[in-house]
Amino acid sequence: MDNNLVITYKFREIKNAISSYLTQVLPPFHITPIMMYALEFLRKHPDCIAVDIANEFGLTRGAITQLLDKLEERDLVVRKPHPTSRRSHLLQVTDKGNALINEILLAYNNKIEQLFKPYTAEELVQLQKLLEKLPL
């Protein structure tokens, strides 16, 4: 098999494993993957509006409204009046939401680190250098 195909296949396996790890980590936090993705998106894009999340994840406005209602009920997100649009609200992650994201990411990163156990320190340095070359 062509080396590029082998590498591509391995990247897909890694992506699937890492996605699986997230679904394993989330249940104790009583949060779904889409809730986590939305919180992370809002943390990276403060003061965005619901349609921004809908566009990012390919969700309907109704689905986004339900998602935001759940996040707001748990005090993870707050809707604030938009300064120029009466129909939109600015969305922000609350301190509680940020704390939850940090807790989840700590657990998630600890789970991902299990992938690195078989490697020596030198191999991890080499892997890091190779990954840094990826155009992401």
C-alpha cells in the first residue's frame, strides 16, 4: 500500500479514537458532544450570534435555539441584547461554562495522553516536530 494511503488511514483512525475519547469523557459532566463543541466555539468567538453556531455546525435555527436554551438553563451561556439587531442576541460563555470546559479538557487531554505511553521521550519530540509541520 502507498505510504500516503497508510498515513491517511492512520490519521482517520486517530481522529476516530480521539472523537471516541470525547464521548467517553463527557457523561460524568452531563453534557453532549454538540454542547461541548458549541461552548468551545463560543469561547473562541465571544459575542457571536446563534446563526454563527448554526453555520459552523450545519444545524437548523430550531436546533440551535434548543441547544442554547439547554446551555443557558445550566448557566453555561448567557444571551445579551445585540446592540444593532432586535432579533439577535450576543452569546457569551459564563464563568461556570469556562470552568466546565476546562474540567472537560483536562479529562479529555488525560485520556488522549494514553496514546503516547508507548513512545520514548525522543520519539515524542520527533512526533511533535512532524506534527508542527502540518499546515493546520
